[in-house]
Amino acid sequence: MDAERLQISSQRWMAAALAAFSHGPESYDFAVHHAGIAAEHLLKAFLTSLHPALVVEGKDFDSLLHTTGQGAHASAPITRIKTIGLVEAHSRAYRILRNKIPISQQDLLPLANARNGVAHSGIHEVTDVRTVFTTCLRLLDPLLVELNMSPAAYWGPYQDLHDELIRERIRDTSLHLQQKLAQARTTFEHRFGHLGSQERIAVLAAATRRPARARDCIEKPCPACHSRAWLHGTTMLDEKKKLARFTPGTFWCLACDLQVQGEELQELGDLGKETMLETNLRVFLDFKPEAQEIHEEDWEPDEDFLRGR
């Protein structure tokens, strides 16, 4: 696997995708298909730039042998290397780059489904094309930075189209978020507006308790109703600093039913940012270096830790 070759391939597929998108609805099937391939190749280019083994199927030993320089021991030729698909490539890159990629796994699925729908059955949802296409653009921008590729060279004559689609997507995301916030405030008022102040405090204390099965979550005030709410995500160990690194995934307020994730979460400022949990380092005393991720069965933070105290 060669990172530079994958970069060139991605650029070619994206140029074809942008050309198809420019031609209008009759070419939208080509646009989403080619954009999906462009995204997959650039994700793989990034992973390959770190190590070629990061793009192969983990259970295919011959592929691992070829990508780790041990191809002489493989029973299949290098031309039969089995690599991961778009969704898994995104998952691996997302875990490495974390908050640098604004597109979550859930945000990516419409792109993956649209690409697969065209490739395997010639079917795609025309009404979703603009959203799907722009998701791809937002996914690729940070990868270009990581690979030291020139955005002007990658987008070429379609740079202005790229910029306008991004601006439209940001406006749409912001509008949808404001609609959610307004609906959440209405829900909160309907549920608790008739209560007196002391009664409301008591009821909210019970209603917004930490979900019983939630492990990787921290307490945050709701931007809609200001009640106690929970930001769910992934907790990892920063082995060098011996700190816990919390990456947000979904925000959920039990008081007003506000749920935010993906691109909308990024619009909420600090709620969408990675957090270093610097206290209660005693949780790392029994930590095993070979297990970098803190799994549910390994650790459940206490309340002070969750609040960052």
C-alpha cells in the first residue's frame, strides 16, 4: 500500500465526483459514488502514511504479512491483499485524529449507504445528495491538513463550489440546532413550568440523575434548559501524561429531551471539545499499559471524577 498513490487516486475520484455534482440531479448517482471512493482512498492514505498494516483486514494474516514486510511467508500474492472499507477506515482514522475530524460514525453512514446503494443496486436517495456530498467534503478537509496536501490543488477548479457547500452545511446545521433548542425549551416548560421553585429543584434532581448504565459520561449544564445533563463519549488513557482523555459523542438532557451529536455537537462550543480529566489519578494505579482503552469492566469513575473536581 502506498500513501501517495492513494492520495492521487482520491483526488482523481473527487474531481470526477465534483464534475458529476455540477451537472445536476441526472448525475448525482455518480457524484455520491465517486465521492465515497475518494473519501475511502484519502482515509486509507492517512492510515497508510502511519503504517500500511492499518488498512488491512485484521483477521487476514497474509495481508498483514505483506504490509509488515514479511510477504515471503504469505500464501497469497500481494495483489490479493484484503483491505478495510470506508466505514472501518473512518473508524480507525477517527480514533487516531479524534476531534480533528468533525464527521462522526453516524454522520458518515448516509455517505457510505449512498455509495454502496449506487455501486450495488444503482439506487440512492436524491433528496439527500447535497447533505451526503457535503459530509464527504467536511471529512476530507482535515485529512488534507494531516497529509500536508494543498487544498487548492486537491479541489482544483471546484474550490469555490466546495467553499459554498461548506457554508450552506454550516448554516443548515446551525438552523437545525436552533430548532432543537427551541423544541427542548418548550418541552421543559411543559413538564416543569407549573412547579414551584423548591418543588422543581427536587423533581429535577431525581429526573436528571446519571443514567444507570452510563459509564463514559460527564455532567454538563444543558444549553436549552440549564438543567444537569450528560455528555456521553469515550474515555482513553493518555499514557504519557497519565491522564484520562474524554472525547464527546452524544449530549443528552433528561429534563428537556435535548439530544445532540455529530456536527451539531461541534456547534455547542466546549461541549464538542475533547476534555482532559486531571484528577483522581488513583484510577490509573492498576492500569495495564497494554490496554490503552478504559473499558466498562475496568473502570467506572466516581461522581467527583465525572464532574472534573
